[in-house]
Amino acid sequence: MERNSILDFSRNERKRVKENLFGRVGLVHAKTTSKDDLEELLDSPFEWDQAVAYVYCRKCATMPEINSELAAHLALSGGFLLPESMDCMYFELASCMLCSSETTGIVLKQIE
Ligand SMILES: [Zn+2]
């Protein structure tokens, strides 16, 4: 079964995912449907006080806020170093733990 949104997950599955990689995630924003939606969300302030960056998944279009621990983990997995400041930066993924069994295609992008 192809899953397209976090809303497709049962409570238990969401809990399981949360206990894995996404245990270090704050609010997961609703699915973005257009480039304008994405840009608007990237420009909006975080709702989680521990958040340092947004992550955007190209496959399922969910966009969680993440803390510094998960940012470091994503950078390590993606094989790059984190910049000193995450201001105006966000992570983009080809797939994530919510829509696939693994997180792939991790890149750091500048918010335009
Ligand atoms: Zn995803």
C-alpha cells in the first residue's frame, strides 16, 4: 500500500515511527501541495521550542520541524557538515521514515 500522508498512518504506526528517527521531531506540518505552500511554511516561525530546522520530504510532502540532534543525524547520514547557523536553511529528502523504510537523498537547501 502506498502511503502519501502522515494521516494514513495508524496511531500505533505513528508511535513506532516517532520512537525511531522521528522521536526527535516536533510538529509535523500538514502536507504541502504546491511550491507556494512550501515557501510559505519555510518562512513561518517554528511552533516547537526545540526546533532548529524544517525537513521537507519530496515523496510524501510532509514537513516536520526537527531539533539539533536530528539535524546532526541527518547531516551525518547525508555525508555533509552542518553550517554554523541553520538560519535560512532546510533539509530536503527524497524519502523519509514516514513514507519509506529509510531516509534517502538528504540535502541541505537554502530558503529562497
Ligand atoms: Zn516522506
